[in-house]
Amino acid sequence: MSALLQVRGLGRRYGQRIGCEDVSFDLHPGELLCIVGESGSGKSTLLNTVAAQQAPSSGSVRYRQRGGGWLELGALGEADRRRLAREEWGFVTQNPRDGLRLNVSAGANVAERLMALGMRNYSQLRGIARGWLERVEIDPARIDDAPTSFSGGMQQRLQIARTLVTQPRLVFMDEPTAGLDVSVQARILDLLRRLVNELGLAAVMVTHDLAVARLLAARTLVMQGGRVVETGLTDQILDDPQHPYTQLLVSSVLTT
Amino acid sequence: MTYNFAFLDEDTKRMLRRALLKAVAIPGYQVPFGSREMPLPYGWGTGGIQVTAALLGPDDVLKVIDQGADDTTNAVNIRRFFHRVAGVATTEHTAEATLIQTRHRIPETSLREDQILVFQVPEPEPLRTLEPREAETRTLHALADYGLMHVKLYEDIAQYGHIATSYDYPVLVDGRFLTSPSPIPKFDNPKLDRSPALMLFGAGREKRLYAIPPYTSVESLAFDDHPFEIQRWEQQCELCGSGESYLDEVVVDDRGTRMFVCSDTDFCSGHRMEAQA
Ligand SMILES: Nc1ncnc2c1ncn2[C@@H]1O[C@H](COP(=O)(O)OP(=O)(O)O)[C@@H](O)[C@H]1O
Ligand SMILES: [Mg+2]
């Protein structure tokens, strides 16, 4: 099967400082890939660069469009980049407040992307918004409530509904469960696992938590100091880590 | 102290006219301009006044309305100002005016090709309440990415059961630019569509001009199942009996007695004279 995303020799610098360097991987349709590593290892930099939210300093990212043709993201203009983000991709931020529109209702948050795609039937928008609230385990009766009245976990579930409502082909997630209580995290991870399976989503998810990778991702990429030090099947990496840094990460998970 | 004709110096007028030509060339697009200090505070229509000053010639006949009335303080002051600094003739009759400066209304009397309507605009950016960042709203306009405006209409229906926005109701000009019609009642929106008169909009504080050229399509946004509708009244104007004009509810005595009357004072008196004749 042909890849959805091809990342080759990707690097991003902040002045002299390395954000990430020489990263290559493929992502296939329906695949969830985790990027793990400690804080400062370059996970967010890599994710944002792959998602074309910032320009690479070196290397390239290619995306296979719905029609089958390859798009070189570095050569994309702002209009095309936004169209892609609106019509084919989704992005879930760590802090739901960054990804939500806090001054409008939960229903409007879910319906916004549909309206951006041109849907102009109010009752249809309501119906879909209710359905998605239910899907992310938010009482549909709260459709007209402000997201500011929601708990952190609910806000994150609302952001997930808002992102997935247009059935994107590719979703980027940056530590979507970090900063939440462990029990709340577990619920969101279960939810994500279910939705990813139901929708056949392709996704790149950043996490510093190997347990998250184990639960969600068939394949994992381990980063240290901006570089990928190990990549492979998640189970293999966890059961038989090759790189000393990965061994350290794995053992620290096992001891805590 | 002496003034140049119509107060502004010729260089400033030329700058304004250039901006206006650009605005006419790109219907609904907000053109930045170097707004000048005017001898009136912002909120008194300094944007509209600068547009009017750039357009006035000695033969023009000027009408100024505020909420439809020619006799409010704001309207009287602006009219007096131009009479003094340009010596132009002024009128209260819509049909006699060549240039009409307005705040919050479009006259009921149909406008003609040889007339220009100048609107005073407090906030030219229809997306501003939803998106405070100027760079972002500019990008949204550049890409015609207007889903956000429907978020506002969606919220209206969710909260009130219908689109409650009743003035400054957003429009799409020439099928391209999302535009604020200024705080006119939505009752007046249909008058914008394919109007024979040139419509110009000036925002002094925000330093933006825009235009709706004659016969340009102007569409009021809505949902398929919540179409655009204008205000309607059970009552008729208690002064002239009109059932088609925009009505204001006014308190007429200190016991709180109310009545409905035309907001367009010139239209109302014209209608009364017709009835008497
Ligand atoms: N906007 C920025 N400006 C300068 N340096 C940055 C910026 N963003 C990240 N960095 C640096 O790049 C490196 C990788 O950061 P980041 O991608 O945020 O890592 P992670 O997401 O794994 O915590 C760090 O050294 C960080 O300080
Ligand atoms: Mg990060």
C-alpha cells in the first residue's frame, strides 16, 4: 500500500539551536504512529514541521492527496496549506483551550469545520454536532453550553469531536492527554483508540509516555536531542529496546 | 481662520480619492487610508466625513441623516460643518440630494444612479468579534475563508431560535468579500443589493474605506433552513400610515405612551403631504 506521508531528512533549527534533525519516516493510511521522547527532544518541532505549521530548515515532507497525487508541502502556498488543514487534516493540541473557540458554544465548536466546508443547513449541523458529542461521551444536552463550563477532560474530548467531525484523512496530536488526571487520561485514550479504529484514521501522535504508545500505536519513533534514535514496532521497542536511550526510557516506565 | 474647500487640503483629498477608486475597483474590500484628524470626535462619523469631503463639489446638494432623521444633533452638526467649510447647498429631501451621508439607515426613497450614499462605519471588520487578530482576519479575507461568520449566525439561532442579529447584518459583496453594511437595520440590507447609487463606507478610527459600486450583488448570509428575513411590524406609522417603512417605537409623553413612527423623517413627511393632496 502506498504511503500517505513521506518524511525525508527533515530538519528544523531555531537559529543555531536544533529543534529536530534528519528525520525520515513513512506513514500509511489507517496507521497511528507515536513519537516518544523526553521533554525538549524535538517531538513538537517535528510534528509542527510535518504538519506544515512551520517551515523546515532542511529535508522534505510529501503528502498523498485524495486524488492520489503527491503534494510537496514545502512548495505549498498559504491558501493551499490552509485548504489542506481545513479539508483533509486535523490537529489536536495539548491544551484544549488552544484548539477550541472558547467564546462560542460546544455545538458551534463542533460545527465550525463543517460550516467552513460550506454546510449551510442548521438542523443538519445540530444533528451532526449532537451525534459527535455523544460519540466523545459528552451529554448532547450540553450542546449550547460554553466550553469554559466544561472540565479539562471534557474540553479535550470536545476538541477531539471538533477535529474529527469532518472525517479528516490525517490527524496530528501533540500530547493530547498530558496535563490531565490519570483516570481522565485513560478515558480519553480509550476513546481515541475506539475512534481511530472506527474511522480508520491515520495519525501522528506525540507523547512523552511510552504507555500511551503501547496502547495506541503499532509503530513508534523514539527521539533524543532532536534526532530519531530508534524506530520500529511499538511492542518490539518496549520489549527489546536497542538504543541505550530507549532502554533508559523503558526501564524508567517500568520502575514508576 | 480660513479652510480649504470642504476643510481637507487637496493632497489629502487626492489620497482619499485614490483609496476610494481602489475600493470601487474591488467591491467590499477594505482599503487602508491615512485617516486625518477631524474637528469632531471619533464616533461622530469622521470616516464618513472624510469621504464626503473628498467627493463634494460646489454644485453638490448634501443631505445628512442619523438614524433616518435629518434633525438630530449629529446630522445637524455635520450638515452645518459642510455648509460652512464648502458652502454647498443642503437639503432634507432624499430626491434632491446628490450626496447623502448617513449613520444607521438607508433612506426609504429609492436612490438613483446620480446619487452617492456615504456611510459612517464604527467597525469595518465583520469578523472582529470572533477573531480579534487583524493579521488573521486579513488572511481570512484573502482566502475568502468565511466559515467563521456562520459560527456567529449559528450561535444566534442556538441562543434565540432565530438569527437575532438585527443590525450590521453581514453581507457577501459581489460573491467575494464578506462585508459589514455598517450598523443599519437588516431591514435596509435588500436596498444594498444592485442599488443604482454608489455606496461608500468610511471608518475613521479604523482607517478603512470600502465600496459597493452601483448594481453590485449584495447577499445577506443565512442558513438554508433559516433564510434571511427583514423586520416587519404589525403596526403602521401613526403619522403617515405607511406600512412599508422602517418604524421606530418612540415614547411621546411622560406617562410612557408609545407610538410607532417612520424612522425616515423625510419619507414620513412626504408621505403625509401625498395623503393630504
Ligand atoms: N520557538 C522556539 N524557539 C527556539 N527554540 C525552540 C522553539 N521551540 C522549541 N525550541 C527548542 O527546540 C528543542 C525541541 O523542542 P520541542 O520540539 O518543543 O521538544 P518537545 O516537544 O519534545 O518537548 C528544544 O531545545 C527547545 O528549547
Ligand atoms: Mg512538546
